[in-house]
Amino acid sequence: MAQASRTSRRDGRGALRPAPAFVLVEPQLGENIGAAARAMLNFGAAQLRLVAPRDGWPNPAAAATASGADVVIERAQVFGRLEEALADCNYVLATTARPREILLPVLSPEEAAAALKARIDAGARCAVMFGRERSGLLNDEVARADAIVSIPVNPSFASLNLAQAVAVLAYEWAKADGREGFASGLEEAVPATRAALEGLLDQLIGALDAAGYFFPPEKRPVMERNLRAAFTRAGFAEGEIRTLRGVVKALAGGPRKEC
């Protein structure tokens, strides 16, 4: 069971919750698909839909570039037409950096994520469409969306690649979903008790006393008080206290002798 838990943290499966589908329309390079999958899993999304990928599927280049986001690659669905990929969706967004003649609401990535969050929490199936690397989405494809997402790139250099666009939307989704701090898979630091802190301070003050640090003697109370305040303010964890006690012990013992 412990091994399974470690594996789920490493490949991202254990952190998955309901999220929008990311639909890549006619993606060209497997490397771009893999990079998009990696960005998705970074921010807790794993539902990847591919519409007519140029080089077919599965694609070894995508798996290699995904850098461990296997759950996204394994679950990826392939469709021949866009309408098939969107058939079960209740709410769809289209990403584009270019103005369109189509009269659709235009949302920022943050606004789009908030709209997705509200609908997914209500039980709706949602998707975000991303266009081809070279030409983006066609007007007819954009027309299938409920709204447009416009990423505020530099108008004089609007060269955002596919994986970067996916990362922006996935990041905003993670924020909207309350995932500002993902579990790292490491044990959380346990704050040190006052007893542990006092033990460190007693050891440190004893070592400093032996080294003649408290001089002149009349200033000792203030010097001790300042030390205690500084160490208390630092908010050490239990592990850090153990490390510092080892440091003080090593310094008090002098340099190690060669055998």
C-alpha cells in the first residue's frame, strides 16, 4: 500500500480531481503533445483529447516529452472530428490570440478558469480547445465554443507555442480550483515544540559561554534575550532543531581529528 501511495504521488494520479478536458485540434508534433500533457499534469488536469493528430497515435515522441505524465498520455482520447471530441461537453472555450468576427464573449485566462470551475462544480463537462501550432483554430471551430479565451501576449510578438498556451490555462485552472499549494510528496515540516527550542538554546548558550562569547558579563542578560528572540522568531521545524543541535555539538567539539 505504501508503495502504491508513493507511485501515485510521483506520477500525479493521487492529486487528480474533476477538471476540464484539454482538446488539441490537429496537433502536428508529438513533442508538443507531450509537453502539453506535462503542463496539464503539473496543474492537476489529466483529460487530454486529440483531434486528428498529424502523426497518429500513440506517438513515442509524445510519451518521451511528457516526462513522466504517463497518466495523461495513457488516457488520451483520439477523435477524427472536432464535433466528436466535444459531443459530451456542456461548456466549451476556444483559445485564440487573434480577434475574430464571431460575436462571442472574450475572457481572460483567469475569467475562463473561474467560469470552468463554477460549471464543473455544478456537474457540467467542460473543455478548452487549442488550435494547430501554425495556424490556430479555424473560424468554424471557434464558432463551436461558448466563449473565447484571449491570452494577453505581447501584440508585437504573439508567438505562444501550444504547450505554453496549455500551461497558462492549466495554471489558471489550478488557482481557480484552490490548488495554489500542491502536495509535494514530501513529509510536511512539523513545527518544533517550545521544549525542543529551549533544548537547542540551552545547548547553544552553554557552548557560547564556554567560548567566552558573553562579554562583558553585565551585557549577558540582553545578549541571551536577543538570541532567544531571534531563534523563536525563526519558527524552526523539529528536523531543523535536530540539525542545529548537531551543528552546535560539532562546533563545540572542535575540528575532527584524522584517524
